[in-house]
Amino acid sequence: MNSLSDAGLAKLTAGWGLSLRAAKRVRKVWRLETNKGVYCLKRSILNSEDRLFVETALRYLWSQGFRAIVPSLPSIAGACAIEHNGGSFMLYRWVESREADFGDTADLTLAVKLLTDLHTASRGFIPYSGNPSRVRWGLWPRILNARRAQLAEFGERAATLAGKSMFCASYAHLLPYYYAEAKRALDLLSILPYRDLCRREVGARIICHHDFSARNILIGADGGAVLVDFDYCLTDLRLHDLANFVLRLLRHDRWRPETAASVLEIYGGNRPLDHDELAVLYPFLLWPQDFWQIGLQFFLEELPWSQERFIRTLRHKTEDRAERAAFLEWYAGRYL
């Protein structure tokens, strides 16, 4: 359900004891002007178990003094969500802001500090024990091994369909390179001190945002930053967030070593990264996430894209192989 009638919006708003005056769709949420101020209405994609995990994590962060979040507001009935016409909806205060711009040095520095503060404040979090899918300690070898098996399956299917599909022909052609990268990442993860780090850090119980992107970092007029959309949060090594963040920046910055060095320096300046962490970060950067992802979208999720869109996406995600290889060589020489 991506749309709501005026009557539906008014009914939902009343569930929080508010009177709706005006509503506007902004991306995937609604901006509600009410008799008691401006709020954000969001449809929740989570089941009740996942929602409990997220809400517990947010409450813990708030209790630890981490104020760069926007907790959901309880309804009149005391629930964190209201069911309406087959969907679950949550309400937050509206934050007048702009999205972060990682191309701006000040915004990037603010974002890195925000990530450091999140990880620091979250230490000691006891996750909701009934939701093991949100607890990733020590699981990455198993997860990546399963994804490598999927790569092999994608390759077999691509080879079979290569004569009928240009996308499949291109995917099959590129598979040996990226499959070798996947194998190398897994081999390194087995010999680097990953499990030692997990044993050492499991007591810290850090919360990872898992979608630390510019669109989820809102910067207000006062220059303060707020981190939103914790729908995918989980507990894991802080390297989980750090690797995803660095990779996101590198993809848009042609894999410039200076980009990664700057982020690691800023992050480490606030909460130092030791040699083992910097070493274990390498296989996460090496893993061919983009190539696996496009295979997943084509062969398993079967997204309703045109053949041309799949080909453009594959080309976009793989045309930087030379820059990526040069970066990985630099990183290995500096941190391994």
C-alpha cells in the first residue's frame, strides 16, 4: 500500500490523538501538519518481531544518551504502530532538514563522527533473543559461503541462457573473475583474526545501522545530524557498518585510496581501529557484493526490469574493475 486516502490519513492521525490539517507525500513517508505540530507517518515493512528488535535498540540508544535519533511515538493505546487497511503505520516527529552530502567534507566528517557515536553509545545492548536473524556475530563465513554458492548457481544459469540473453552472456563472461574474488575473500576471512575479533567484541554487543547512507542522515539548520530508518539494524562487529559505508563512498569516488584513508582516520581518531580490525576489514571490501546483488535481482528476485536496464546496471557495477583492483592492492599493502 503506497497510497492513503484523506480519510485514512485522518483516521490514522487520530490514533495518536492528533487532528490532521494537511498531508503531503514525501518519498516513502507522509508529512502531516496537525493541531500539535508536524509529524512523519511511515508505513512499517517489519513484522512484529523485527519491530520489537528495532524499538528495543532505539530505546537503548536513547537511554545511553544518543540523541541523534527520532524514536517512534506511542499511539493513544500505547502501541508503537497502528494497523490500517492491511498495513502497519508508525509516527515520528518531523525533522526539518536536508540529506547529508558525502561530497561535502564537512558533511562527510559529521557522518563519520555520527557512526562512531552510534557504535560507542550502543555498547552493552542486549538484543531481543527471539530474533536470531538480527544477531550476526561470527556468521559472516557462513553467509558469504552461501552467497558464493549462489554465485556459482547464477553462473550456471547464465551460461545456459547466454544464447538467448545478452545480460546472461555478459554475466557468464564476468563470473570467473568475481567468483575468484569471492573465494579469495572467504579464504582470507578464514585465516585473518575474524573469529578472534568476534570472541573479543561479542561482549560489547554493538548495534549496526546496516543502511548508513546519505539519505538516512538528516542535517538540520543548526548543523546537527539525525540518523533515521533503523529498519535493518542488527548486532555485529562495527566493521559491518564501516565496510558498507566505505564501499558506498568508494563506488561513487572511483575507488580513490584517499577516500578510505580519510574515513578510517576520522573514525579511528574518535574510536581507534586496531591492526586486527583493519586487516579483517579487507575481505569485506574484497567481496564482490555488487556482482552478487545484480545476480540475485535477476535470477532469484526476478525484478520486473527490462533487459536493457539489467545490462546497464551490470555494466555500471562492473566497469570499475581496474580502479577497484588498484584500491584493493593499495589497502592490502597498507593495512595487512
